[in-house]
Amino acid sequence: MRTLLQNNLVWLFFAGTVALSFTTDAYSQYLMNLVLVYVVIGQGLNLILGFAGMFAFAHGAFMGIGAYVSALLTAKLGVSLLVAMPAAGVAAAIVGALIGFPALRVSGLYLAMVTLGFSEIVQWGIKHWKSVTGGPDGVSVPAPVLFGHRFYGDYPTFYIVVVVALAMTLLAQAIIRSKLGRAFVAIRDSEIAAQCSGIKVARTKVLAFAISAFYAGIGGSLFSLTQSYITPENFGFYQTTLHFCIVIVGGAASLAGPIIGSIILTWLPEVLRNAQALQEIGYGLMLILFVIFAPRGIAGFLIDKGILPRERFSLRRPSLPGRSRPAPQEG
Amino acid sequence: MKTSVRLSLVASAALALTFAMAAPHARADDPGITPTSIKIGMIGSLTGPAAAWGWPTINGARMVYDAVNAQGGINGRKIELVVEDEQCAPPMALAAAKKLIHRDKVFMLHGGSCSGSILATRDEVLANEVPMMILVATMDKIVQEKPNDYIYRAFLPGSFDGKIIADFIATMPNVKRVVVVGHADEHAGARYGTLTEGLKKHGVELLGLETIETELTDATAQVLKIKDAKPDAVVLVGRPAASAVFLKDAHRLGLDVPMIGATVVDLQDLADRIGGTDALKNMYVVAVYKGPLGSEAMTPWQEMLKKYYPSDKVQASSFLGTSGALAVVEGLKKAGPDLTRAKFVEAMNGIQNLDGGPMACSLSFSAADHDGCRTGVMWGVRDGKIVVIGDRWKN
């Protein structure tokens, strides 16, 4: 029975959210919806950070692109969410692929700086392209109408969010187990060895960026539904830091990691609502403690203790992106 | 896979049954009212980038409720406050509003320091028909966008601020060309529209908008660029810290033209930050209070703050939320002993010419207009002292 539970934790998590949705008040339901949004974004960031080993620091921007594309398509052009959400993902993926090219030349902290700079540019663009994005005034997000039913409020939104989050998690699982996922891991562990094995390193890195950004774009679309109003403030440095913490605290290179991280980092600030000093230093302290004592996050700790099953390609030793030497450029 | 799906379905059904049995009972129509209490949820930026406005504005409103409670409450009910942090982050503000409405079941809300984040709560507040008094957020659309049957503001909104600045400039002799210096955020954005319209209307040429960061540490480049443009005056729509940096550098580099600041800043606060009034000799600021701190008009409010919150520093931002609390108290009194949200809204819509307390404006609301404060004051520095310049400036 224990093994059965261990092997189906992802399914159990989503089943649990469905079950809990019958008991929550609107506040808890909103938080649960946010958890699921961050599961999607976390899985995407985990693909590039945990599995491909690239220090991307731009997911707040990718999320913002997805949120605005989705919100503008539905609010201004009346496009169905069934089209707007994939469009949000694709838009973010295209931008992600473009940003992926610098990743061919830099790694580690330099890549972090490049992606961070890109994040700032995107936020500046959202703030100043007022005729399209509404600038600081933001954009109102209409409740989606799907199959003749209007999904307004936290509970109806949950059914969209949970289905998409489950689909995206299963897709992440499929990617990790595919040839592409193995290529990500090979690049993470040694770019030179990966190239010697016939992996097209440059193409795989760009793909990693595009797929990861696609996740953030879809997450952004879902996020806009949970907020019903989006402003540029939503997609700043704070958001990117939050995504990073979700993966690091939850556990990089583990499918369960972003789920655990999303639960903790969405609920913790709410639990600490009345302990403001703890909130202020919470993220920093948490990151320091995890980097020192549990560098593979909670998932890694639970795997070591035998509570979670060992996942294929999970990190077996503490490893930070950018430690491997970049391979020579192709062509 | 089949086992997984079956397992999750069984688990889901079992959990649903368990929790559904423990589900809370249906709530009453108008929550937050008991025979002895009225529960009000307050939302403020207690942490995060706008934390400087957090507790001071919250306590400036709370002291009014404390004073009412000390006198026995309203119609036998004491005001019970639940304070939540919004961190100036929209998701946190929405979470705070949902917690207060659905879990704490408050009668009404009083809050909002950051326009961008409090805007995120608007739909939730209106959908649940919860009356709300905005604390200090100035973005127009929070209150002025229709439909809005429940959200009120007793503070000068951003667009009025911009119009007052434009009207004031029109009275200044030999000022025909101005540069606007400000942030690219919702706070400044709320003022730019009416400011540029007003300048155009008065035939004043706008030479350009010079953007400054909220975390500005050096304004040399901006000041030199503005000097090259040779404006007759500069409009400053910056937050206090950034404004102080700009003014200090403008003084150092000899940018000696009149400067007009928005309500975002306060002259005394700027003098404290800069370390004197030398850099403020040519500065005018739209103010919301009846007089500077320490003046006769402000003394009772300063004493009230000291009485209820003795450890609080009396500062410019301390009383920004006070007029809102005064309006709420008046609305609760007028709604009578059989208090409901509908009666409270009706009572609020009937408030006319209520004294705004420390505010220069008197408060008037109607069903069609929930922005109750329309009057600002211009302050300037004369002989090292902050004084009121001219008459009140109305919209």
C-alpha cells in the first residue's frame, strides 16, 4: 500500500485538491487556485533549472507575457480562453526561445544577469505600452465562457486551473522521461559529454527555454483568471524570486518538488500574516537554510529518507546550475 | 495508470465525503454585526515597498474608531478591527480581502495603500456587495469606474491632484514651459492625465516627462537634462524618497525654477529627508490637510494619535486615513441601530459637507459619486516655515 501511495503522489495531490474544493471557503479556494498556478510555473522552471541546469531568472516576465496575451485576447478581441490560453503559452515560448540564444554563450550567474535584464525590459514594456497593456492601470480579465458555462469566481475557476495543472504536470513527466528530458539531464551534468554523445546542445538549450517559457505563459494565463485584474506589479522581481524559491525549496529536478514548493510558498505567507517580521525575512532565511542543510529541497530530503520514491534523473548530489563547463559552440 | 486513476478517484470521493460532512453552515446575510459589535476589516501595506505608509495610515484611521469605542461605540456597538497586510502586492491584497470577507466575515472593509494592489480587490468587493472605504489609494478608477455601489474614498484622488497642479501653474506669472518629473507607476499615472490636459487648457507648454525610479539615489543626469530644456517650472510627481534625492541634486546643480509637487510628498517630510529647507525655497506642494503639523487645526488630531498610539511618530502620513474613518463613523451612525449593509450604503450616499477632520476638504457622497473629497491646499516654504499659499483649490 505504501509503495502504491508513493508511486502515485502526483495523482493523489490533484485528487486531494478536488476533494478539498468541496470544503473550502472562497479564501482557501483562492489560495488553492494560486498553488495550482504556481505548480504549472514551477514545473516549467524546474525543467530548465532542475533538469537542464540553466540559471534562468525570467519566469516572472514569461508569466507576464502569458497573462497579458491571454487577458488582452479575451478582453479586447473576445477570443475564447480555449484559444487564448495556448496562445499565451506560445507567445511566451517564442520569446523564451529568443532569450534562449544568449544561453548558448553564457551560463551560471551571467545567464542569470541576462535573463534578469530581460525581465526588467518586459516589465518596463508592460508599464509603458499603455495603448495595448493599459500601462499601470492594468487590464480587467473577463470570466471565461466555455461550453456555454461562465466560469466566474474561485470555485468555477478551480476546475479550469486543476485540469490544466494536471495536464501540464503529466506533460512535464512525459518530457522528463523522453529523449529530450534525458538530453536536458545530460547537458546539466556535462555539456561536453552530452555533445560527445551526439546531443545537439544548442538546439536542446533553446528548446529548454521555449518549453519552460511555455509553462510560464500558461501559468500566467491561469494566474490572470484567478486575479480577474492584472497590473504590471504582478510580474516584477518579486514574482521571479517566488518562482525560484518554489523550485529550490520544493526540490529541483523532482516532479514533486514544485508541488511541495508551491504549497509551502503560497500558504506560508498566509499563515504568517500576523507575524510580519517573519514574513519579511522568511524567503531569505528559508533559502539560506535550504541551500545549507537541504540543497536538493524538501523533495530531495524526503527521497533520502525513503518517504518519497526516487525519481529518474533526480539530483543525487548537491549541484548548482552553471558548474559544468560550457561545450564549444556547434557549427 | 489504471490503478492510479482508480486510486485517485477513491481517494477523492473519500476525502470529499469527509470534508463535506464537516463543511461550515450557511452564513447570515449581513455578517460582521452583533448586538455589541461591528467588525471592520482593515487592509494596509504593513510590509513591502510601501510599508512607510502602512501603520501610520492604519493607526490614523484606527484612532478614530478607538475614540468612538471609548465613548461607548455606535448605537451600543463597539467597532472591532481585523488588520491584514497586503504587502503592496496584488495577489496578497486579493487574499487579504477574501480572508476578511469570507473567513473573518467582516461587515465592511477599510483599506488600500497601493492603488495597483487594491485595484485587484475591486471585483471581489463589488461581487460580494461589501461596503469599502479606501484608505489612501489614489487611482481614480478604483472608485470612479462604473458600476460601483460599494466603494468610497474620503481622500483627494490622483486626477484631482493633477488638475490642482495645472490650475496652480496657470496662476504663476511667467510660467509657460514646464517639465514633469515622475515615476512610471500607477500612483503617478493617476495624475498625468488631468495634469497634461490642464496644462494644455491653460496654454502651458509641456516640454517633456522625465522618468525617475522609485529607488532613485542620484538625479544628476535628470537635473542636467532638465536644465538644458530651460523650463519655467518643474512638476514633481515622485514618492518621498525619490523626490528628496531629486530636490537635493536640483539645489546642488542650480536648477532654480519653481517646483510643484503632488500630494504624494509633504514639505515637512521633504525638509526632514533633505536636512533643511534650503532646497525647498522655490517648492510648492498640493497638500490635503487644513494646516501643517503643529498648526492649530492639526493639534487635536496629533493629540488623539499620541493618546491612542503613543509610540507612533507624528508624521505627514499619519492622518491620511483619518477622514475615511470619520466618514465611516458618520455612515454607521446615520444607518441607525438596525444596521445592514444596504442601510449603511444608503447613509453614506446621504453624507453632505461632513467636516473632513484634519483634511482641508469637507466630505460629500452621493449614489452617483463616491469620491467625497475634492479640495486641496497649496503649501510653500516662506522664511524657513511651511505656510498655506492662496485659497483652497477645488474641483
